[in-house]
Amino acid sequence: MPKSNYDYPGYERSGAWYWLKTITLYVAITIGALWTIGPFWWTLTTALSADPGAGIVAIVPETVTFASFSALFDQVPVGRWFFNAFVFAGAVTIFNVTFDSLAGYAFARLDFVGRDRLFLLLIATMMIPGMVTMIPVYIILSELGWINTYRGLIVPFIASPFGIFLLRQHFLGLPEALGEAARLDGCNKFRVFYHIYLPLAKPAVATLVIFTFMFTWNNFEWPLIIATSQDMFTLPVALYTVRGQYVDNWGLVMAAATLIVIPPVIAFLSAQKYFIRGMTLSGFKG
Amino acid sequence: MSRGFHEYKDRIGGALPATPFSAEKHPDNLAGFLFILPNLVVFSAFLFGPVIYAFYLSFTEWSIIAGEATWIGLENYRDLLYPLPWANDWAVLDRPTENLWWYAVINTLTFVIGTVPLGIFGGLTVALVLDKRIRFRKFYRTTFFMPVMLSGAVSAVIWRWILSVDGIVNSLLAPVGLDHAWAGDPATALFAVIMIAVWGGIGFNMIIFLAGLQNIPEELYEAARIDGTSQWQQFRHVTWPNLQNTYFFVIVLAIINSFQVFGIAQAFAEGGPYYSTTVIVVRIYQEAFQNGNLGYASAMAFILFVFVFAFSYYQYRIRGQGEVTY
């Protein structure tokens, strides 16, 4: 906890100036917080109100109804979209953690030719805008017949330079002596990695899991391009399409938005630390 | 004999340098490459290969319908860049159809100039307030960070409802006569997109600034307090100079990310009305996946790539010098 000025002599917690400053501060930060949280609240209340089209600014809807949700489930394949989003984010996460921990360990602890140059090259790929590779990847995948398939959705994302970077940093921080001791006991290089170092990298792996999952869950561009039929959509693309189809039915659109917003919010509230770490390290937001 | 020579001799153990592939110099050659093999395959197929392929594509005419490339040299780049933006007295500013690429560049610059300072000023202000010992600061931090969790496309759809003709913002503004078709008017749509991006980005900047603030040694403030400095003086002479690395990092990152904005603009108004929210990546998407001109779109993507890469490289170099870690 940082100390404040008021712990020191000469700074008084009283007087008109102090109270004016304090009250202004609280009012301003509360207005800011309402601005950030308001859209979440209105998403929910619109989804739950009976007649959202009438432009009522009800803070709490007069009558709460789940009509929009049941209309949503009747009219569009929401279940399928959730399934797709989980398959996409889940598969990408599993592959990433597997491949990136192997590579992260190799770049940190194994000594092979050209290691540092290769690592620099990988880091440099983080600077490539996504749209540049999407067009050629689209062409390659259409040659393979992977358009509108789970393979096409998942495979381009199964490794990430960010994951390698994150795990390498972590492995570099672990003592080298552990591995040397295990080597003397006759462990091979893979077992040293798998039984000694990987269990010690749990915090970094957790960060990568949560971050990759959310980042993929939120990915909009790629599913928009690769999913050509409704049954292959993931949630952000589905919401975008639902908005186009049900232009005037904001209750239904916001019901869909509510369902999409809930998982990231819950995940964030329960694992805040890991999110923030992932985001500050990568410089990406979800 | 120079000191460098002895160091070198010690390092190689007094022997001649081993060949690059010898097990003596690199004991883990086989294991190392096996460990990174899956990544190498994926990156070659979906990153390195495609970047080179994109460069080639930008010199071809490739339509989704024909499905094959015809070499046309620099024609794509010529069609893209001409007429230059200042031709016919900057006609592109009034008529997007004059040259859509430059119009998209101007929209993107407007977006960058709008979001970056607002987002950074907002993020810094919130971080400064929430770094203090105020009540409920954990709650406030969580609140400001919440929008960062959303996909840009999702927040754009939510805001489209809030800003719609009979949405919440208009019902608040109608009594004072300021209600407006925010998304339907080319004059305001891009500003709405800027506002959504700021809403979604402040929490992110806040977190990085908070990390920066926590890295400032407490002793500096203690010394300042003993001198009886005011809060403003402490900010001006302790906080601000010590945040230099942080705000450099945040600014460059914000610029790089803003240049690549897509989800918010696409989901808010599909690049419209009248091209007013057509930013560079929306333009690339339209040309590639709606018009099917993959070669032409690759030329645009490559210009963006060169620009973003140069910027990122600059940031990487400076960041390396400053040794900022989070």
C-alpha cells in the first residue's frame, strides 16, 4: 500500500480545499465508472425488458421478461454458436500451451545452433498485422478445401509467438541446477522439461491458458472470413450477423450480446490477475 | 594484448572455435529443434510463408472467381495510390469515390488522432486517481477494466443500440434538442467509433500506467514530501519524468493498434454511412472478401504492413534500451 501525503506533517486532512478536492475526485471517478459500466447494464436491461424499442431509459425495466431470450433460442442456433466458440477457443488454447511450452523451454534452456536468432525472428512476427497474412492463408486453405471447417478455423492459430515469449521468460527465471541434477540422475531432456520444469511453470501456463482462450473467444476477423455458413459462426460473428438480420429487434440482439458478454466477465472476475499479466505483457487487448 | 582477446580465449576454453553444428558447442542441437519443430511448421505455413506470398500477390491480379494469379507488376500499387490525395484540390476529402484508399487512410488517421490522445489521457488520469488510497479502488479498477474484456465487434453492437435513433443516449439528449442519428450521419459515425474505441481502451492503458506508477520508488515521493511540495509539484517533478518509459510504450502501442482497427468499425456501421467509417483494414476486408480482389487487397495490406512494422521496430528498439518490464 503506497503511503499518501497525509501520512506526513504539513499535509492536513481538513479545510475547504481538501474537501473540495476529495469530493470532486469521487464524483469524477464515479461518473467515469458509470460510463464504463452503463453499456453492460443497458445490454442486460434491454434483453430483459418487454418493449425495448420504445426508447425508455429505464434504469430497471418495469417488467422483467425472458421473452427475448426464448425468441433468440427459437430463431437462431445459439447452442451451436456456443459450441463453435468453445471448440475454437478450446482447441487453440490446448495446442498453444503444448507447442509454446515446448518451444519456450527450448529457447530458454536448450543450447542449439541459431537459437537466439530464431527467437528474435519469432518475436518480430508479433509485429505483422493480422490482415496481411489472412489473405494468403485464406488462399492456401481454400486450396486445401478447409474453408468453413473447424480445421480452417483452428489450425492457423495453434502456435503463437506471444506464448513462446511468455513461457521463455518464465523458464529463464527458474534455477538451472534443478535440471542439471535430474540429468545426472539419468533423465533425458524431455523428461527434465516435462517432470521438473513444466510443473514449476504453472503460473505462466495459467496466464497463457486464460489469455489465449479469451483472445480467441473474442476473435472476430478470422471467423468472419473463414465461416461462410451460419452453423460455423463463433459468437462475435454471430452477434454481428444477428444484428444485421434483426435490425429492429434490439431485445433479441441484446439477449445475444448478454450471452456473449457473460463468459468473459465471469472469467475475468475470477482470474483477474492472469488477464492483466497477459495483456500488459503482450500489448494486445482482447 | 587487449583485454578483449583474453576474454574471448577464456570463453572458448583456449581452443579454436568449434564448428556451428558440433555437439561440443551446442549440446542440444537435436533436442532443441525437436522441441521447436511444431512451432516452426506452423509459423512457416501460416506466418513466414504467407507474408512472402502476400508480397507476391500484391503484384498480381487475383480474383476469387478466377482463382489464379496474373502478374501485373506495380499496377495494383499505381491504382491504389493515384489520384494522389492532393489532386483536384483534395477532392478526396469530399468525395470518397475519388480514391477510396486515401479516403480510408484519412479516416484511419482521424481515428488514430482521436483515440490515442483521449485514450492515453483518460487512462493516465484514471490510473493516477486509482493509485491513491481512495475507497473502493479495487472496485473502480475492475469496473474500468471490464470493457477491455469485450471483443471490439461486440462492444460496437452494444453501442450501436445505445446510440441508435431511439436508444438511450438520444432519449437523454432529446429534452435539450441534441438527439441525433449518430450512426446514420457520415459526419458523426466515425466519432462514435472513436468513442467506442476509447471506452474499450481506457482500462488497458490504466493497467499499464498503474504498473508504471508502482515502479516509481516510494523514496522519491518521501523526499518530495519532506520538502513540503504540493501534489501538483510531486506530479510534475516525480511522477511525470519517471513515467517516461511507460507513456512512450503506451503511445506507440496505441498507435500500432489503432492503425489496425477493424472489428469496431466493421460491426458498428460496415464502413458506412457513405464510407465514413471505412478505415484501412475495413477497406482491405471489403476489397478482398466482398469484392474478391485478393491481389489488389494484398497491395493495401502490404503498405499497412510496412508502416506498422517500421513503427513496431522503432518501439522494440527503444523499449530494449529503456528495459521496461511489466
